[in-house]
Amino acid sequence: MTSERLTEVVLPGIVAPEGLEIRHGAVPEAGRGQILIAMEASGVSFAEQQMRRGRYYDQPPFPFVPGYDLVGRVQAIGEGVDPGLAGRRVAVLVKVGGWASHVVVDADDAVPVPDALTAAQAETVVVNGITAWQMLHRRARVRAGQTVLVHGAGGGVGSVLVQLARAAGAEVIGTASARHHDALRELGVTPVDYRAGNVAARVRELAPDGVDAVFDHVGGRSVIDSWQLLAPGGTLVSYGSASTRDDSGSKQLPVLKILGRTLLWNTLPNGRRAYFYNIWAGRALGKDRFRARLRADLTEVFAAVARGDVSARIAAQLPLARAAEALRLAESGTATGKVVLTP
């Protein structure tokens, strides 16, 4: 035990991926109510791509250890923690701190991972799976027979979302680059090439009466088009502003613009609803309720993967020491599935 060392990736400031630093130190200890997790897999998500640009709207001050989520084994437990957790494989949503060989978290934040899944498989659906599940079932409340539009259907959240929507019995239209179209068709999704010009017109051809829900991570002009594509009683869920990824200026402004629009749209008397989804917003309900909901939803997603309703797509697995390469790969837009870091 004493020979073990902590390895972690540090984001020192606004840098290129190669500017990430590898740091070593002593393995931290679990305090009261906490567990020490030996990380087995941590994902590279859009959040880290934004954070290295200083563009994630509530990121901590530099320097810090990025890593939105992780999966690993409970190596040690603190005082007051259920001894049954020791040795269990768990998943945790942390926002920052996941890109480390050992991570201390509150025991109540850990969600058990079923034995049927590997660490990397489980990792592909932690932040992406919770996001997709909550938008689909808690926000849009999609039902069998409805038609939904998923932007970025080949991406991390989008690919989970289309599979969960199909499992729920919905018809799915998915925007993606042409190279994802065959894979989407195999899932029963009708693909639309977002690079081929007027996406809204093409969606209208496929759904003349409008769609029951749109999931939009693009932001900017796309949100307005998405709202206009809704059928009466439909729901728009916006969950990002990918189109402003490389903009300079206020990192809050693109999100505030979307929030302003959703508030305005919700006052209109047409039965349509618009939401801006943020995975952490539920904490306003209180910590215990937030945790219980997150645990329930992630457990549902893990079960969907174990059943085969959702495929866990791993684009690449790279060690922490190659985090720069992993981040560059994730940012390239060429990877299909999740880029996963291992210790």
C-alpha cells in the first residue's frame, strides 16, 4: 500500500492539450463519510474541451485536475461508511478531479456498477447517460409513438439519447455528419446530414406536423430553428452551446441568451415548452434528492447497457500519462464513441 503513488493530470491554465501537466504525490486518505476510489476509467467529455479554453461556464480557477466522471474500485472507506462498499466497483459524477489514479469522494455520491459491465463500458455512459436519460424521461417525457429530433446523434450524449429514445418506442431523426449515417440507420434512426445545408427544411419533410421533442446541444441560431420545428405541445431541451466553442468574450453569455429565450418562449400560449438542461441544476432540490435521482437514473442506464438497449462505444483507451493525446483525439471530431483514460 505504501509504495502506491498518486498520479493526476493538471490543467494549469488556458493551454493546448500538450500543456496538460502530469503530477505525482501521496495517495489521499478517506475521511469521515468518504471513500477512496482507485480509478479504472475516466472519460474525456466536451466539458474538459471547454475548460482548457477557459470557456466552461462554472469551472474552478486554474490550476485544477479535470475529469467530469470516473469509474473505479473502492480501495478504502472512511469512518461511518458501509463496509460493504469496500472492493465494489462504483461510478461517480464529480465535475472536476476524475483524471487521477486515486480520488476521494463522499460515499453517498457513489453509484454501484453492475458486474456485467467493464469499467470502460460503464464510463461511456456516466455523464452522457445521466444527461440523455434525464433529458428524455424527466424533461421531455418522451413516449412510444412520438417523433424526436436529436442534434449531434453521432456524439457522446446524442448516441446514447437516440438509443434510449428508440428503446422507449420513439421515432428518431438524428443530425450527424455523413460518416455516422450507416451506424444510425442500423439503430433505426433517420439520419440528416447537418453539413448539407438546410437541416430545418429536411426535418420538416420528414415530420410535416413538427416533432414532439428536440434535443439541441448546438446553441446559437440552431435553438431558434429547433423551437420552430416543434409540434403543438412539443418540448425543446437545449443543453449546450457547441457552436460558440471557439468564441472569445463572455463564457456565460451564450448560455444566458438561451436561458432568456426559453423563459420568453415558455410564456407563449401554444402549449410548447423549452428548457435549458444542466446536470447539476437538480441540486437546488437538495443534496439528498439530487443524489437519489442521479443514482436511480444511472442505474436505469447501466441496466439498458447490460440489456443491450444501449451500446457502450469506446473510441480509445489511453493512460493518464497520454491525456494530451486523449484530449486532442476527443476534440478532433473523428472518434466514434468515448475516449477513456485509464491509470
